[in-house]
Amino acid sequence: MSEPVVLIFGAGANVGLAIATKFKQEGYKVAAVSRTIKDDLKKVTHKTIASSLTPEEVQKAFEEVEKELGPPNVVVYNAYSLSVADGADPLSLSLSDFLKDLNVNTSSAYAAASTAVTTFTKVSSTLPKVFIYTGNMCSSLVIPEVFSMGVGKNAMAYVIQTAAETYGIKGKGEKGFWYFADQRFNDGASVMAHINGEAHGDYYWQLVNQKTQGPWNNTFVKGKGYKKFEPELKRDVAGMMQLIQQAEERKGEL
């Protein structure tokens, strides 16, 4: 029988470490990728990879983990990059800082998501297949000082929603269930820097054990689980050729 494997990108001292600890306690083989590997992380993992999290390094991490531990059936992308901008002049942020943040928050996260789809096809049907991206309120709130991170988070929200609709709902999870997870206060306000690592570990474990695709925009409260705050950002799913045909049929209205 295949053993469950979790691959965590961005395994820092708070959320990443807590997720690794929780999944090891639950019997998972744990692989963690982080810019810095500390002793606390080594104690709760079976494999660690030091990485600057370029898209190429993310793809290579999957290869290393699959070779040594087996294909990961759970992938958590918890890494982020933040360059603080002038709140009164946010677009004065340098292009190099903007691209640095976009690379970690979006490009490398997409590399992880894309590679996970292929990897999930190698996972035993007896194991859950889940991809979780650690989001934040930038998907529903404009914060000028952190706008570059907001751009990246919003881009990945679209990726996660697309994957949830395509693979999670329509595909019934054969290529995974997909979540954009975001911890909140009980009234829906952002927890900002007061993110609780243990709450993430416990809740991510709950998400992994769901049998169907839940809400892709998965806002949750410590100790209470999923709680809906903003109206669901509902986008209809349509094929490109279908839209082209519809537009062709209606062009006389223009």
C-alpha cells in the first residue's frame, strides 16, 4: 500500500512548521522546501530541500521527493514574497521588487500547481489528492502597501478557482481538490501578522480529508473551520470556442 506524502513549499517557523508537525503526527511522510532549513523543521520531516523557490527549483523538488519518498498526494504552497510599497504611491515600487514578488507568489506557485496535476496521476486511488495555497485577504481587500503581493495572490486565486472547477468539481477530484485558504478573525477581518500555525495545521488536515471539493475560496476561523464571509466569487465556466461562437452569432448587435 502506498504511503501518504505531503510536500510543503515555504516551511517557515510558524505555519509551515506547524503543518509539517501535524501531518507527521498523522502518519504522513513529510517533505519541506524552504529558503532556510532549521533544526526544528528537520525534526518533523523526512526530507528537507533548501531552495530560493524559482519555478525550476519547484519542479526539481517534486522529482527529488517522488524519487525518495514517493509521489506527494498533498501539496501545500505556503511560500510568499513581500516588498512593502509606499501606500501613497504604490506604483513607485521598483520593477525588480515587483517581479521578485510575482515570481514567488505566482510563477513558482503555478509551477507547483501544474506539476501537482501530473504527480496526482501517479498517486494511489486510496489516498486523497489535495493542493492548498495559503492565501490572504488581498483577494477581497485592496492594501496599497502590499499591492505586489496582492497581484500575485489574486492571480493564484484565479488558478485555484480554475483548478477547483475543472479538476475538483467536474473531474471529481481525480486530479485533486484545490483550495485557496485564508485564516480570519471571527468577524471576517484579516488576522494580518497574527497567523496561527497550529490552526493552519489542524484545518489543512481537515481539508485533506474531505471527500468532495469544498469552496475554493476557503476562509476559516481558528477552532471553527470554514466560515463564509465575502459573497462567493462565482465565475461561469465556458470553453473558448463556445464563447467565440456565441460572439460570432451576436456580432450583428454591435
